[in-house]
Amino acid sequence: MASSQHVLLSPAELAYLHASLSLTPPIRPDGRSPTQFRPLVAETGILPGTNGSARICFADGTEAIVGVKAEVERTAQRPGEETVFLEEGGGGDGDGDDDDDEEGETGAQGDRRKGEASWVEMTVEIPGLRDDDSGTAFLSAMLSEALLADGEFVKRLWINRRFHWKLYLDIILISPPLSYPLPLLSLTTHLALLSTRLPRLKSEGDEDPFFDDDWAAAPYLFPRSSSSSATAATNTTATKQPATATRPPITLLVMAFGNNIIFDPSKEELAVADVALAVSVTSSNSSSNSSGDGENDEAASAGGRSLRLLSIRTIDPPSRLTPPGVPNAANAAYGAAAALGTQKMLEARTAETEAVEGVWRAPRGGAKRMVLGALVQKTLERGGVVDEVLDALEGVDLG
Amino acid sequence: MASLKRSVDSDPFAANISSKVYVRSTKSGKVQKLVREVYLRQDIPCSSRLCGSCRESAPRDAAGRQTPFILSEAPAGTSVFPQGHYLVPDTNAFLTAMDLFEQSSAFYDVIVLQVVLEELRNRSLPLYNRLISLTKSEEKRFYVFFNEFRLETHIARQEGESVNDRNDRAVRKAVAWYGQHLTRTGAKKVPAVVMLSNDRDNLREAKKEGIPACSLAEYVKQLKDADTLLDMIPETEDQDTIKEKRPGEPLYPEYFTMSKMMTGVKSGLLHQGTFNVSPYNYLEGSIRVPAFPKPLLILGRENINRAIDGDLVVVEVLPKDQWKEPSTQVIEEEAITKNENPDAEETADIVSEKERKALQEEVRRTHSKTTEGHAQPTAKVVGVVKRNWRQYVGHIDQSSVSQSAQQGRKQDTVFVIPMDRKIPKIRLRTRQVAELVGKRILITIDAWDRSSRHPIGHFVRSLGELETKAAETEALLLEYDVQYRPFPKTVLDCLPKEGHDWKVPESTDDPGWRDREDLRHLLICSIDPVGCQDIDDALHSRALPNGNFEVGVHIADVSHFVKPNNAMDTEASIRGTTVYMVDKRIDMLPMLLGTDLCSLKPYVERYAFSVLWELSPDADIVNVRFTKSVIKSREAFSYEQAQLRVDDESQQDDLTKSIRTLMALSKKLKQKRLDAGALSLSSPEVKVQMESETSDPIDVKTKVLLDTMSLVEEFMLLANVSVARKIYEAFPQTAILRRHGAPPKTNFDELANQLRVKRGFELSVESSRALADSLDRCVDPAEPFFNTLVRIMATRCMMAAEYFCSGTQAYPEFRHYGLASEIYTHFTSPIRRYADLVAHRQLAAAIGYEAIHPAVRSRGRLEAVCKNINVRHRNAQLAGRASIAYYVGQALRGKATDEDGFVLKIFSNGFVVLVPRFGIEALIRLRDLADPEPAAEYDAETYTLRTSGSREVTVELFQKVRVRVTDQKDETTGKRGVKMELLSVY
């Protein structure tokens, strides 16, 4: 869907809204603080047949479900890649617990695990829109870009040199698109991936994969940190820090009004935004894991996770297409020179006139670099919105 | 906002619905998460006859009947549970001691929990099938309780709980529920519900929860014949204690993981096949894999790596410098490992000193040879895909019994030597050595650890004294897996109610007559061996006005009595064939059908399935038709009677004339067949003559071939071919046919070489015709038997004929090599072969007599049937031959006869002699020639063995020798067998 949905507001209303959002501090129509999200209801595991699923429902009535299905797929062999079938010794007796040594493995065989973008297939469905609608395609591109941008995610799908998991993400908005659904879909996808589990691998090396038939033994795609997983007892570094494991990315919608930065816009707010950005962020502990323990502790005290920017997209704010207001000076109804012909009046509307206080004028031109920088910085702020959102999502019971 | 998940509070039926989640890996490599909803019920009965409440609530079928309750109201008690008890075994109990449950002295009133049954099916299909047949037997009172579906006994898996723990908990829960449930019945004597388990944790938990529970050993000790039963608790039970005592170093290399093997096999680095042990050398095995034209050799204990004959194994080819020639030496396990002590497991080395010596000989021989080209690829076993262990018949090795064991009742370890030479010695722990010595016993293998030289097994039951007829016959039946138990009641229920009084209905309006042709007026007769009771086939012929002949082959209409998919049909499809032993016949169908209602007895009307040809005087088929019919056989001849009648010029009645016509036609048919390249093969066949009263064998006769035999054979072949064409035309995908693959050329390499070297004959194997011709040329004018000898040896190079479903092969592959026929099936003996019965059903459908039954049309089903009957057919042949061999031995007992024999095979330390008079062959070792063992020189190029020293003889392949045949009890296999002594060389 297009971000530019028609909003039934008059130029005067638009101007009022814009003005109140530009105040310091801004006043939002629903009374939220700039960084406050709309309340939401979230749950996971709603589709028993999937590897992972989630549903999130925003207070405005938009609701999305995401299902994740995984399939074993043969990796196309590149010439020159030697496949080892019968490795003697089987590499370092990695028979610890298979649930949580994921990170350790990454370190040990970091160069071996490779991933490809084609291992993830994402479909987005918005009711009432064709699946090849440009808006839908853009949404899907943004969501998968966030997943694939740094190439870290697909590495998790690596089974061995010959096989990998192919992940099918089905993202469905089940309510009418009442507001731009990007944040909703992103959060739901995040939650679904958090709850995704893949059958436990029993085979070793480059053998044909062979899996444990016990679902309860299936490890999470994003291994749980110790707070929620009882089996992580052996991994001491994990037990020390409650929530530093790598999480799936989230994509947030951020707007700027003058110098104000506002998160999670409602439909009306988006309609008057100067700049709207989709910022994809991930939290990872890869750096903290490789560095010493002392630094880890610092990181933990300072908010727990290190955030990384994955991608930024500017969203064309719908405000650009809104009709401008007409200053009283030019308004015939207020006695502005009736002598001016209709022709003139039209010119007056479209002409680049000086901004008149209280008269709506659609924003023009791109975002200023300063503003962009501020937006990104605000997003990545430690202990800021992203942390808050991630903490909140972590609180969702995965079942 | 309401959750989309099914929540417990909102759903009034939530308590009744549960779900099961698991991962399934499909063959194609897909991995799926599966969620099954489980709907819990409260009307699954406990099936105890004591219980009134279950009787009220138990579901009824459409006719309002309830399944009868199984568990007895007054079950047997034990010393600990005098009030009576029901048993609830866990999976391990069944896995380790299924034989115990099959005992008739104890183990009644057993509750088999669904969770146990399912786990058992996943772990071992054969055990599962045995348990299922136990639950079907009425006298044992085994009841399958669907605990997972009953609300009260269903449990959900807890967080962090392993599947096994959960299942154990489910068992305990069910036991507890049964206990409470039975108390509520208010019966005077409430039976205890006892859990049987060998799992210590499970037993401990049960104790904690106050559930009556016993280990197998504890339980068995409470029974009366504890000692016998204790032996049947397998080795593995006390394994923990053994391990602690002796942390034996692994002797054998570890197996690869399953996935590693499968990957290797798929990528072509490893090979999968069935492991076969050489009958002459227990340290040499071979495995035929698709990737190589010749079988791979597996030499030595370490390379064989615990594989047992028949196992499906994965092997890795060894580097070329380790390739060897197949052994030319006879190595017998008994001779080499004679002095091993079953108790002391010498952990030092798997390859014992003596074995190593035997192998050294080999190596020296290979090295001394310059002909490197002869070396064959060798391989080593890296894993076992599927064990093909069955129950083995054997006897205790007397020498392994310690003196103290003869008296005491303490558990003792002995070796059991299986009757089948290809099976290694099995270590057995038993308390009843004294009773078992000198008996045929049935044992099973439990395990073969890496740290154990020999496999470990446990005792199942005793068949009786060695060399008693009953024990030996049963031993043979068990060895060849012949189903010899009497037909169960469900099968007998399928027989016609009239029994022996059944007759062809008089009125032709009867539904039995529908679409049947009345052929009662024809002069039909049957020709069979003497004393044949199950007469499958009858014949007739008559001249037609146009100068042609009408010939009819009438086959017993078994399919009229055996309807697809009923209990009788299922039983017959499992048995597959009737097995003929010397003194016994194991029927495929109940007696009533086989020898009476189906059998085409003379003077009575019988239903038949007729094939009617019009043949030209040159025996060309003018046309053929098939019809169901009613016939009345005029006479049942034996081959000899028929032959006499034909030969007797004075007999000029119509019946005799028609037999003469048939005879004339059959000779033309045979000539045509031979012209097409049909092989006439040979196997040494003999017949044991028995004293009619005591059925003791008194003499052995070689079979005489009569023209009448070939008469019947020719027309049966003709009928089979005609039927095969018809059913293939009607059902190109699912016709049941029989093929005989052309043998790979390499099979004949050795024989051809032997013939060339020894006699200068060329064996050409391009086609069956060429082979037949070259076999015809192999004639030694001085020795008439030589040709037969060559044919016997050629027969052994052939492939086995097999049944198959037409959709599985391309048309050119249908060919029957031996008969030189493009297409062939079996149609003419439905009383004794299941394949014929299927062919009957297909032919009936092909001629529009009846609608085709889905079971006869489903390709998967037919393939399974073919697979089974191929195995059964082979086993039946082997069992029959073994039976003859046994009786030949019995007939020779106490006599010594001097006979002529021929050298069939030569080794560097012995040779095999065939005595055609008795159809037996035996190995004469060098050490049997003279004492001390003469030195010998073996020339593999010319197949000559020259001995020197204590006795000087030269033995060549194909040579005629004079041997003294005596009987001798083979101290190792316990078989009475023939022993030959070389008297002289011609």
C-alpha cells in the first residue's frame, strides 16, 4: 500500500496538526509523548503448524499475523568447494548443549557458515491490494532488506556445506490498512522470528541432515538468553547478562517536525510529517561477546545491548500530496481582490509564496542531512525507543 | 483483545482436546513439524471382566455389539500378589524379553498400553508384530489400552521432560489409574495392577508414587518355573553390572552414524548391500552392490565388524593394495575357535592367534602368485543399516561347558553353535546348562557389543533332543522361517460351512454356476506323483473335425473359495507356498480346501478354471480361451500308471487315446521350446523311500524321469505362458508375472575357465540358446554323468527366478531365461502357491468373470506380495532340500556304502565331492585323508591338488572318485550328516 493514503483533513486542520506537533514539546493528537508507542497486544505461537508465528494488534485496530515455515533445501554447489563427507574425528567434540552454543559455533566455524539472500522468501499480504502492488512490494522489500542487509541472519540458516534451511515468511495484515503498517508488520515479524524454532540437527559435518524428531528439543533460531531458557546453565557468559543475545531486526517509522522527532506516527500524524524515515535496527552481542568480560559488564549496565543500524529508507510522506491552504489574503471569500481573475487565483495557490503562519503548505524537497542524522541518532540512542520496544517484545511469552 | 490461541478457559471442551507435536523427516529429505490434535474420551473401557461401569459405557458398533472384555475376572496370582494381578509392561520389557511374554506357562492378563505399543513399533517392527499377534490370541488375554486417548490417563509432556521420561510417566499414570479404577468395581478380590519395567528410574519413581512395580527378574522369581524363565531374560539386563566389572576395550571399530552412512551411500563413497558369508569360510563374506559387477569381498573378523549373514550393511572399499583373491581354503569356525573360553573374554585382540595364522596362509599364497589381475576388491563393514537377526536354532557347544556348570544351578556362560554355519557362535548365559546340553535349542541374538568377540544371545526354548525327528523337523522349519503353526480359528472360519459335504450345486441356476461352462462331459484326467492329494491340474484332449486338436488344462478354482483380503487370504499370502518335507507337508491353505474341495479329485464334480486351446497337429496355437468351468475328472493317474497305460498297446479306450494325443503334442511343444533356447538344467534330485508304518527312511532313490512328467510339464508351461499373455494384456501395470533374469556373464567365468582348462570345452553364454548348445557339447563319452555334472554346476551359476509385478520392469526384462519364454507366470498350482491364486483372480477379471478386487490391482500391494512369496518360495525349496539331506543321512545311518562321486570344487586344503546316487555332497579335508595330515600342493591354474607325505593322491576338478559314504554326527553343528572317505581316484 502506498504510504500516501488519503486523509480526510482540511488544509486548516493539517496546518493546526502540524503546528501542534512542531511545538516544544510537541503535542500529539492522542496525547502520547514523542517516543511513546501506541499500546499493542502481542502473542506468539498462534499457528501450531508453523515453525514460529506471532500476532500483534495495535490499539487503532490494525492487526497482523506472521507465520514462519522452514524447509530443508540443498545448497547449490559452487565449483571448487570441496565437500567433506567422511571427516574423521568430527571436529572438537561439540556435544555440549546444542541449544545455546550457537554463538560459540559462530566463532569456531565463522568462515564456514555462509548464507545467501535467496534462502529467505517473504510474502506480504495487505487486504484489498494485489500482491504485486507497488506499495506491497515496497513494504516487502523494506522488511526483507532489514533481515538481509548485514548477511548475519541468513548465516543462521546454514546447516552444512550442502544444505540450508529455506525460510518462508508469510506476513499478513488481517485488518484493513488503517495506518501505514510498516511498524506493525516489522514488529510482528520480529516476534515471529523470535519464536521460530528449527528441528535439532543430529547429523555431523556435511552429511545429509538428519533431525531429532522431538519438537521440544528444537532450538530457537534466535537462541533464548538464560532468563527464559532453563537449559543454558553451562554457558556462563550467557547467564551473566540477561538480554544481550542477537535479536531479529526491527524497522521503526520515525518522523521529524522541524526539530521534533516523533516515533510510531498515527495516520494523521504521518499526513503532516516533514520527513518520514523507516529505520531498521538490530541488536547484537557479537561485539560484546568477542571482547573481554569487563566491557560486557559495562554494556550490560548501560542498557544491555549494542544497537546496529541496518538500513534507512525515506518514506514519501503523504503530506506532500495534500492541497495547500489558501491565505486569507488570497482568499476571495475574505474579500481579496475580486478583480483578480480565476486564472490569477490558481496561480496564487500554486505559487511559491512565503509561508504564512497558520496556513497549510505541503512540505517540499528532501530531508535535510542534519535532520536525518538526528533521526538516526535518536533511534540508536542507548536506553531509547528501540531498547524499550525490544524489552517489551522480549516480555512476550513465547509459546 | 481476545487471543487467537485456543485458550483453556474459553473453550468448554478444552480438557478433551490435547495436541502432540513432533518433527517428521520424509524420505525425500523434507522436514516437517507436525501437530496432531488428540481428542480425549472417557468411554475407552478397561476391559476387565470385573468392571461393570466400563461395560455400560463402552462404545458399541453399528449392530449394538460390544467388543468382548478380555482381562480375566480371576487372574493368576504370584507369591507377592496372591490376590491375582494384571501386568503392565513398559516398552523395555517387551524389547528385551518378548520371548517371556510368549510363554504359555505365565504372562497372562497383560495390559499393553498404547504408548508402549507405539514406542515398540518405532524401535522394532518384528517385535511389534509379535506383540500384535499376542494381542490377537484369545488365550493369552493381552489387551491394548489406548491410554493416550482416555482423558484420565492422558498426560501432557512437561517442560524440559524427555520423551522417554514422559512415556514412563504415562505408563505409571495408567497403572495408577487402573489400580484406582479396579478398586472402585467393588469386587471381593481386586487384582493388583503391576508395572513391569527394567528401567531403574522408572521403578524408583513408581515406588515413590506407591505403584506396584517389579523388574523382570524380580517378577519372574515370583513364578513357579522361575529358572527356565530367568534364562529368557536377556543379557542386556545386567549389562550395567557387567560393564562396571570389566570395562573391556572395544575390539571392533565403531559403526558410522546413520546419516553419515546414508550420505556416503548417496554420494557413492560407501556401498550398501546384503552381507553374505561364504559357506566354506566363516571369515570371508561377500556383498553384492549395484556399483560393481562382481561382489565385494570382506575378509577377516575386523573387516566383517560384527555383521551377521543377512544383515543389510554399508561397506567402504579398501585401498587397492589390500585387495585379495577369494580364499581357496576352508576355514571352519569350530576348528579354529574350539578352545575359546566363553567366560573369559580375552580383550586383548579380536583376531586370535589361530585366526591370524589362517590368514597368514592366505597372504603368503597371494604373494607367491604372480597373477595380480585375479585380486578382487575388498571392503570393510562400516555400519549396519538393518539387522536381519532372527531366531536361530543351534545347540550348546559341549566343550564350552565347564564341569561345575553340569551340576549347579548357577548362571553359566556357554557357546551355542547355530545350525546355520554362516552364523557365528553365540554366547549364551543360562542356568540350565545341564538340561540343555544335547538338545536342539532356539535362541535369539540380543546384541553384539564392540567389546565382545561374539554376539550375546538368550535362550528361547528347547525343541527336544538332538536327532529326534520332531526336533530336527521343527528346527528346519524354524531355520527356514516356515509358518507351521496350525491355522488360527479366524482362518478356519472362512471355510465353507458344509465342510467335506460341500458339492457343486446341482441346479445350474445356482449363483455358483454363473458364467461357468459345463465341461462335465469331457474326458478329463489328472496325472500327478504317487499319493498326491492336492490335485491342482487336470487335462483333456479331443480331436476336432477340422483336423486340429482341442486341449484343455483345468486348474482347481481356488479363487472361488479364497476371497481377497479375508483372514484365509491373508494367511495364505503370508505362507506364500506349501512346503514339502520328506515326511510332512506344511499347507498354504487349510486341508479341507487343499485336499478336498479344491482338489480335482476323480469321479466328483469340481469347480475349475480352464484354459482351452485349439492346437494344430504341429502343436501351434490356433486360438486360446479361458473360462471358469465345472469338470468331472475321470481318473487320477500317477505318472507311472499313466506311463504304463500309454505304453500298453492293448489299451484303446478314449481316455488312453487322448493321453497319447497329449503325449504326441507335448513332445512337439518341448522340441519347440528347446529350439527357442530353453535350458535343460539339472540338480541332483533324490527321493527318500520310507517304511510306510514307521515312516523311517529305508532307501534313497534317484528320481526317474518319465515321459508323462514332461507331458504334464509342457502343458502347464503352455497354460502359464498363455495366461501370462492374457493378464499382461488386461493389466499392463499390475499383472503378476514370473521372470528369470539372464545371469551376468561373470557368473560363468569360473565354470567356463574350469571347463576350458580341464576338458577343453568352450562354454558360450551369449544367449540361453548358445548356453544350451554348449552345454549339450560338454559330453564325456567315457562318463555319461559328466554332462549332468556340468549342468548341475551351470544351474548354480544362474539367477533365481522371481515373481514381479509387470509395472516394475520393462517388457524385455520379463523374459524367462531358463524357459526361453518372453513372458511367463504361475497359474497352474493355486492350491500350493499364492502367486497362482493372484493370477487366477487377475485372469477372472481379465475375462470379465468378476470385477477386479482392489487388492489385486494395487501395485504397491502386489509388489509386497511378490517380495514375500519370492522369499517364501526360496525358503520352501531350501527347507525341502534340507529335509531330504537329513533323511538321506538317516537312511545311511549305521551303513557304510562305497559309491562313485565327482569332485565339484577344490580348495587348497580339501575338496568337495558330489555323490549322484544320494544327491549329496560333502567336504573331504586334507586332514581326513590320512593322519598325520599330508602335505599338499594346490595348483589353482589347473585346479589340481597334489598331496604328498603320509598319503599321495592327486585330485583334480571333475574327477571321478570312489568314496566310502558313512554317516557321522557332526559334533559342531549337531547335524547327522554324511561323511565321505576317499577310497581311490579313478
